[in-house]
Amino acid sequence: MKRESSEIKKTYSSSGIVYGKLWEGGKGTYPAQNLGPHNSKEELLEEAKKLLYDNLLDDGMGFEQLLGATLRITTLETVIVNGKEYYRETSEIEVIGDTPHELTKEFLNI
């Protein structure tokens, strides 16, 4: 029996929340843009950081200034064996920008 070779393809995407200064004062959170798929985690984080520093990572809320984000990075591994596709999904948490104060972390449940 001939064994077929298999190749693993990985893609990376993210979802999460941003936190920042609100226009009328105070701080708040809002969903972040969903990003991806990207071919590497580094590429994904590079895009997320650029959008954060350009005040564009929020999904339309319009903060006066974004301070940081907590992102769930999802890795999707795809492998084809004997003509069938198999998937495995894992995730991890990444915080970019300013890390939230301890009370904010408790509020955000991170």
C-alpha cells in the first residue's frame, strides 16, 4: 500500500476587543475588527498593531484614541490525507498596545 504524503497548511485569524478613550470622556471597550486569514501569526499581529496605532482596529465605534486590544488568535491547521481534508483549530490570547489596568483586566475577564 502506497502512503500518500500530506502537507499541513496553517492560517491565522483574530477576533477580540479594543479599549480606548471615549469622545465624551472615560474609557470603554468595543469589538475589534476580525482579521485574517494570514499565513503567519507575525503577519496578523503586524496588521493588528498598525490598525491599533492608526485608530482603525475598532469595528466602527470611533474612539477618540485606541489604547490597546485583547485578541483571540485562532490557528487553523488543514491537512489532506488520502484525498480527505482534516482540520484542527487552536487559539491563544494576545494583548497589544497598552496593557489594561488590573481592574480593567478583571472587568474584561482576561
